[in-house]
Amino acid sequence: MEIQHYKRNSFHFFNKSQLSLANNQLELGEFIGLPFSEESFQEQIELKKNSYRNEYRLILQNVLLKSYDNLELNAITKRNIELLGENNTFTITCGHQLTLFGGPAYFFYKIIHVISLSKRLNQLYENNNFVPVFWLASEDHDKDEITDLKIYNSKFYWDTEATGACGKYRLDEAFEKIKTEFIDLFSNSEFDEIKNHISNFKGKNIAEGITQFIYSIFKSFGLIILDSNCEQLKTLFKPIIKEEIEKFIAFKNVSDTNSRLKERNIEPQAKIQNLNLFYLKDNQRIKIKFENNEYIIGETRFTLNQLLKEVDKYPELFSPNVFLRPIFQELILPNLAFVGGPSELSYWLQLKNLFDSCNIPYPLIAHRLSVIFIDKSTKKKINKFKFDIPEYFNEQIHHLKKKFIRDNTDFQLNWESTDIYLDKAQNAAREIYRSNAPEIQNSIDAEWSNIEKSIGKIKSKLEKQLLEKHEQSIKALDQIKNKILPDSIPQERYFHFFHFCPKGNLALLNELIDNYNPFDTSILVIYED
């Protein structure tokens, strides 16, 4: 497997703060905790050890063991859950909302990164244990994010009428039809591994299904899958839920941070609400509103005391939004680092004040693995051109075509001197008729407009002729661009990870886990053997 490394700033689709989060976190020091590095983990371990309540470990273990009831726990996963009971064990976490079979490839890259980082830390800090965790965002209610899947030339769409927290969506007949068609894509593959993993996506709802699917793929690496939507863990979160309801802690702290971000010309990623909680009821995830000294959930109104009593009785019905979810995560986990994508980490920049207010250590934050995969056919096409990989991302396709024609044509198709000559002729004629026949100015200007249109047609015909002369090469450029930036979307956000596993096995995944340096912030370009 040939791998090339490119600096993130070689690609133009990251903004300045996203590049700083990946490459130079010291620039953003006031908005984060410690910078992400091998050396920072020792200090982060001490911060977490001094703040994390050890009684939470037993609760976390019990929740995890119960969630794995329907699975046969392998030795390494069971051992990792047992290790969580020890005060020298810490987690490395990533998370994602639920998707059809994992969705776009970057879902898998997050998990690969936390597994690789945990392995590396277990080598560096032998007196501690590090466990990779996948946070299952089962309370999210953004249906559009979970209902489609793209692989090869196929697009699948799950047409479900389910509403509310996505984790509760029932795996219905429409889902089973997609599952069968997805498996069929690998019916002629050399190996059955991927088909078996897809078959393991089963259960009464999508949370159960994706848990079994992820476990099937990553169980040999000891990945722990946590669905936090349960009474035991929400009970631990009650004090913060109450503080949000009474004191609006998220709005106050995040608003202050947003002002300081704007002073640094950094636009806050997510919009803060005055109250940052949802309520789970009757297959709905309802935003809790505060108006005229009342708390409103749908059609029901509560006083402060009534709502606080509701928290005491039913903490599992209260769901944190994008600002409070990280607080919940870091409260219940002995976590040291969070791995996310560029947009994800951007809203973490808004949270440091809120973490401090809740007396919870802000974790190290790391930009997830990013990969561009080049298959054999595309590699052959790329080798015929002089363009570097970032150029395919940064340049419009018509610019690439013009560059190629310019570099592969005996004469230079340069209209600059022609345009200068025509401008001079037009200006000279304009002076003549303005001085001698101003009454026909409009008529003459119209004639010049016709001349310009005719010249434009001549240019287009010549450029078209050159494009036809290089038709095969131009076609190859289109094919390369569409492979690595389909529909102008980065490959990792468009195609499913299995798209890059045509033999039907997960050799690519295993190689990434074995060889990826989790402290490497570059983008990997991987060429198929």
C-alpha cells in the first residue's frame, strides 16, 4: 500500500481555525485545554484522575455490560470493560450519530483513529490503560443524516416515517430490503467478510443494529460502544441539567466565548440557545423553551419547580444539545481525548468556559484521520498528468483542462495581445465618432458589441477544437476529479468505507490501524496496490 502525506493547508477547503486545530493548537490556547501531543497526555491524566469520580466507574461498567447482553463478548472487549473499573484506566473517544451501515467513510476513520491512538498510548504510558470508545449519538433527531448511503454506482435511501430520537427507529421491511441489496453488491467478491458484517446489522431498532454492526467489525480491537441514552447515566447528569434549567449556564458561558472568538475573526460554528436541552416524549425530541418565566415543552408549560421535579423523576427524558452533549460525555467517562472532524472540533472551540463552569477538565481534542483513496485505474490516469493531488481539489475542472492544453500544445492559446489590440482599435474609433458624429454613438457601440461577440465565438471554436484534439486526456481529467471529489464533495464524506474494499474484506482497515500514526495531522493519499 503506497501512502503519500500532504499537509492540510495544501487543500483549500479548511478555514484558518480548522488548520490551527489540526496543526498548531497553541494559536487557540485560550479556547481549548492542553494542545494535542504525546507529551500533553501525562498532564491530562493527572487532571482527569483528580476530577473523575471513581464511583462512576462501576456505574459505567454496569451500563456497558447490560448493553452487551445480546452480544457474545470477546475476551479483549470484556477485559477493556473490566479495566474501566481501575483508576489508572482512561478512555479515548469519538462519536457519531447513527447511520446506515456506518455511512460515509469518515465514520470509520474516526474509529480507526481512536483505536490507533489508544494503542500508541498503551505503549507510551505503560502504567496506565487506554480504552477506545465510540459514543453512539442515539438521541440525535436529524433524520436526513441517517437515511442515505452511497457506494459504487448505487445510492440507497431508507424511506422511514419514524420521528424523534434516531436510535429508536425500528428496523422495518424497507430497511431489510436495503440490507439485502447492500449485501448483493458483494455477492461476487473474493471474500465474505464484508457480507457477514452487513448481516450483523440487526436488532429491533437502529441503535441495536449499528451497535452489533460496529462490534462485529471492531471487536478484535477492543472498541467499546456506548449508548448513553439510559437512566443510570442521565442520573449522573442531573445536577448539570438542573443548573442549565435554573441558571442557563450554557448560554452565558458560550456567549462569552463567542464574543472572544469573533474578536479573533473566528466565526462560531454553532448557534447557542437560551436553553440547551431537549425532552424525549412520544417518539419526539422536543426543544425545551423558556418564555415569560415559563418552560415550554410542546403544548405543556412548567414552572421552574415543576420542571426540576420532572428532572428528578425522569432524568432519562432530558437530552443535551450540541453544547451540553460534550459536557455529559466528559462527566461520565474517564476520558482524555476526543477525536473529531473539522466542523465538529470547531464547535468545541466554543466550550472551554462551559467546561470550567462545570468543573470538568476540557479534553485534548484531535483532528481525525483523513484519507483520499486512489484505485489502480485512477492511479494510471493520474500518472499521465503533471498535477499534484491537491490541485484536483483546489482547481475548477475547466482550469485544469486549460492548464493541460497550455502545457501540451505547440503554440500558446493566449488572447491577451489580441484583446489589447481590439481595445485600442475600439477606443480609437470611439474618439473619432464622438468628435465628428456623436449622434451615431449608440449605433456604433452596438456594432462593436457584435464584433466582441464574434471574437468570443472565434475563441470558443478554437478552444473547443483543442479540447477535441485532447479528448481522451480531458475525459480522464473528468474521471479523476469525479473519483476523488464526487459531486464536488470530499471522497470521505460521500462514499461508504466499503467502497474502497472491492475484494469484500477489510484488509485496508487493518492496515490503517496497524500503520497510522495518530499524531500525524497530514492527509493520507493511499494508492491501491
